[in-house]
Amino acid sequence: MTPRVHLHVGLPKTGTTHLQNMLWHNRDTAAAQGLLYPGYVHSAHFHAAVDLQRERYPDWASPLTDQAWDRLVAHIRGWPGDSVISSELLATATKTQITRALRSLDFAEVHVICTARDLARQIPSMWQENTRNRRVEPYGEFLAAIRADDSNPLHDLFWSYQDLPRVLAAWGETLPPQQVHVVTVPAAGPGLWHRYASTLNVAPDRFAHPVDHDNHSLGAPQTEVLRRVNIAVERDVPWPQYDTVVKEYLAHTILAGHGDGKVALPAGELPWVRARAERFVTEIERAGYDVVGDLDDLLPTARPEPAGCPTDAELLDTAVTALADLVAQMRASPDRDTPTEQIKRLLREFSEQHPPVMALRELYWKGKAQLSWARRR
């Protein structure tokens, strides 16, 4: 029987990090059900997506991205069952890049999966995500840019990731519509993992929820503080240091712990957003793709008008709280890691800088995966 390769190509901010963490931290459980989550490090799928689109993501290129796509495919070739590749960066792939990806998987039956949620939630989340990635545009400027009919850099960046019918058509152009799956994010409550798992043909309840590694939303004051930090540091901080210190530590660890005053879509933006979402639904229905969930989940509903821009007093309070948390964590940091955790962290950092060491780690994980498969048989 021809194995399936599921390509989860986005969209960003639709629970992709949560789904990827579920698969990564439950690799043995997935393998026991015949599903491979390939790669021997957590970032393998990210590296593969960057390798596939080097022209778009030159800042993320590194020795680890060299031939990363081919390494992932080679891992899949050696697995007798189904596999899944997941990276929201794949949403922006060009026709040439998609052709290369599909040709490399010509030994399998390819299924494309796209997770999607309503634009009224996507838009504020994407503005926050842009701010986490050192963008400096105020929320109002961002909204005006993506609403505009004319092309502009912000507009083009946002819709290159969030134009759902375009992403589906690009990846599904040469596939039967029943092999293109739209998994909708429930309007409220859990359920995304169960919907996603059903497309992978695995039993969702057998997967343990990992320690929380998911992305957390910032509140309006926290996002504005981060935006002003971005303005202050400008481009003086190289991306690797920004990623570690500002994005992961300041934003994810410090500011996200105080995410009050949620960023929402202003009520005045709802008419055009709903019209765009209705067009998305119509195009999906016309294409005949497999829908897992309910397309009504993609239609925004009226929500309370959020509070206005954070006041200077709120921003000052947020900044002081963040500094206090930073001091507290610095005091606690000597005892934060156990010796085992310190060794793992040092090994991970060293291997990310030295590809030969990474190759040894990959051999270890490959042997572990093969042992898991042998036990299953």
C-alpha cells in the first residue's frame, strides 16, 4: 500500500505550534500507530521549510538548513508507514518550490492539510506575531495596510500567509480535491487536535499533552511595550540575539505572563473582514476540498469593542512589572536548571553551531525511531 505523506502547510496563528508540539513530544506514540513525525531535532521541519524557500528567508539560512528538506524526505523514505511534515512557513511557497517538494515525495500519496480560523482572530494575532518579529507598525497602521485594495509591503506580507484560497490552490493544483484538507479551528473551546488527528488517521486520546511550550498571546499593553522596544533597538541587535533575548525571553517568558487587555479586531473593521471571510468560504466550497470541522468557524461574528490604545500609565505599569519579573528570574536562574537539563541545553546549543555534532544527534534519534518501529512489529 502506498504510504501517505501529510503536508501541513499553515496557516500561521491557527494552532500550528500546539499541533507540532503534540506530535514532537509524542513521537513514539505516533510511531506506534504507524505515523512518523520525521526529523531528529524539534526545529527540523522549520529548517526544511527555510531550505525549500531560501530566497524568501535568507536571514534564517544556516548550516542546519543546508539540504534540510532532502534530509527530512530521506527520513520519510526509510519509514514504512505514513508521515507528516508541518511548517506554517510552507504557506508562502512558490509554484516552483511546491513542484520541487511534491516531486521529492513522488513515492507517496501526498495529502495537503491547512488549518484555518476566522479572520477576526487572525488579524490581531498576526499583528502581535509581526511585533514579536521586530516589526514596529502601530495596530491602526497595520489594519489600514491590510484593508487596502492596493498593494503595499504590509498588505502583501500579511496576505502571502493568510490568503487561504490562494494557499490551498497553490499546494492543491496537481492533487485531487479529496487530498486537500481544510481543518477549521473551533470558534470556541478545544477540539482542534481531535480534528487534526482525524486527518492523520491516529487516535487523538492516546497522545499526552506536553508541558506547555505553545505560543501565548500578549495583551494590548504588553504588545505596545514590545513594539517600542523594537523601535529602541532598531537593527542594532542581530537576529539570533533578538530571537533569543527579545522574542523568546522578553516576549514569551516575561510579557506573556501578564497578557491582560486582549488585542481584538475593532468593530469598525468587521464588515470588510466578514466579506473577505465569506469569499474564502465560497471558494473552498466551490473547489470541493475535504473540510474537517465547520466552515462557519471561519466566519467572524460581532464581538465587543475592545478598549482603546493603552494609556501611558498602563504602559509604564507593564514595563515596571516586566522589569521586576526579569530581576526575579535572574535571581532564581542559578538554580533553575538541573545538571541534566544544563547538559541537554549545552549539547543542543553546541550541536546547532556545529553540524557534525548535530549529525551525531540525528543518528541517535534515528536509531531510537527504528527501535520503536521494531518493537511495534
